[in-house]
Amino acid sequence: MARREKLKNVKKPCPDHEKCIHVINLVIDGEANKDEEAFFYAHVRDCLDCAQYYKLEQSIRAAIRKKLEVKEAPEELIVELKKRVKDSFLNPSDDVS
């Protein structure tokens, strides 16, 4: 029951949302100092808005990292492309298609 009462109080908008967003981004980026981390962990425990923002921001960044993941090209493709580039410099008038 105490948890339910606590959640009723969490529905209020964050009074210091801009500062919190800044600190949340520092925490996610691994750039927060100890005081900022302590503020963050204490604050998101009681602030639903900031806790939701933190989870959303983490999800967005994870999705971006996954999309930007470096993938290796097949070795055959690399060899063929290098050959074509080399050939185009040696024979610039030839049509490389």
C-alpha cells in the first residue's frame, strides 16, 4: 500500500526537468561525476517523468548503436573493389562496369 501511495505523488511534473535531463544525459554518456550520479539515482527513484525519460533515452541510444554497428564486407567483395579501383587508375579511359 505504501508503494501505491508513493506512486500517487510521482505523477507531478519534475520541478527541475532541464537540470535532470542534463544529468541523465551525463549519466548515460558515462560523463557524470559522483555528485551528479548520486543526484540522478536518488532523483529517478522518486520521479516517474525522469525515470521514463532515462529509459526512453537508453532505448533510443541502444537502437542507434545497433543500427550503426560496423559490419565487415565479404573478403571477395573487398578484393574485387580494390581490383576495379586499381584498374580504373591504370586505364582511366576504359569503362569499368
